[in-house]
Amino acid sequence: MADATFDIVSKVDQMEADNALHQAQKEVAQRYDFKNVGASIEQSGEKVLIKANSEERAKAILEVYEAKLIKRGISLRSLDAGEPFASGKEFRIETSMKAGIDSENAKKINKIIRDEAPKSVKSQTQGDEVRVSSKSRDDLQATMALLKGKDLEVALQFVNFR
């Protein structure tokens, strides 16, 4: 019998992220506390740029954006938000979406699987994803549960379960 496998990836559905951005833009445009203060949230290339006339308002717009992402099913671990910085008379926050598992997090995942998962489970890094294989599907499901319980810096999805 062939080994059962699955892949661990970290991806963001770009359409859902765009929808969350558009919803946040609507809310910022309609909310009374953001009127006439230069508050905006817009996409510039791969980044989302938040602008406001004070640091507190910029953080409030970021909270609105985060709430819309959560509503759309996107983990905040995928959001890489910088600190507010002054740019002329306004404050800005640059955010971007993290996609893929970097080598440092892949090493952590492999170490967790090697140390704590059932002994029949093997893992290897393939680019920006981790392939996990075992003879037993039950062991693979136990490994999924183990990784869901861990507090890693990346949002994990499990795909290609065969």
C-alpha cells in the first residue's frame, strides 16, 4: 500500500483579501469619526496603505481592516502590519499579506513532527510548503491536530490529503 500524504501550506485567498479591503474602504468612508480627517485605506501594489491624521485613527482603521479579514475567514497571522510612522502631516501604516512557509518556520514544523508526531510520520520541505507522509491516515490526522494546537507565526492550511 502506498503512503498517504498531505501538504502543509500557508496561502491567502486573494479575492477574499480584496473583498475585505473593499469592505474596510466602505466603512472608513461612511464612519463619522473618519470624516474630514484624511483617513483612507488603499491598495498600492502588493501592500495596503493606511493613512490618517493621527496615530490613533490609523490604528483604528487597521482594526477595521483586521475585523473585515476575520469576517472573510483570513487569519491575522497572514497579515504583516508595520508600526505607524509619520509622513508629513499624516500617519501611515503599511501592511502586506504573508504567503508561503519560510525556511525558518518549515524547520520548526519539521521539528515538531519529528519530536511529537507518531513515529511512522515523515516530513520534508518542498519549496514554500511541507509534505507529510505516513502509512497510516490516522497518524496523519493526529499530526494535523497536533499542528493546529501549536502556536506558530504562520497560518497553516492542509491540502492534497491522499
